[in-house]
Amino acid sequence: MAQSTTRKKPVGRLFVMGIISIALYTALLSNQDLVLSMFGKGGMYAFLPIITAFAFSVIHGSFTGNFWTVLGIEAARKKKEGN
């Protein structure tokens, strides 16, 4: 019996990460004054922009990766050289 090489598309994860991404952007843009005042305090607050950028990167990157996978677009695999 041959195994199927097709994978289930991550439609559920696509929607979940999309909703979380929209929520993050909405929260950031609707609270700009608070965000700017917190990020500008200095000291330990200097880590907030780094943490925020990392969170946005992970969530939005996951959404984008799932988006391309659902569309059927995958990165090219390198062929092994030699033999």
C-alpha cells in the first residue's frame, strides 16, 4: 500500500494566526499614545519595543507561512550534490 504524500493544509492555523495578527495590529494602533509613552520611559522599558517586535514577527510570520502553504506555494528544496 503506497503512502499518500499530500499533507492536510493548515487552514485552521491560518485563520487563528490571522485573527491574532489583526488583534495585535488593532491593539497597537488604537493605543498609540500609551505605547509611545511606555516605550519612551527608558530603563527596563527599553526591552518593550524588542519584545513587541519579536511577538509581531512570530505571529505575522506564522500567518504568512500558513497562507503560502494553503495556496500551495512551498520553498524549493536544495538537491544534494555528489553521488
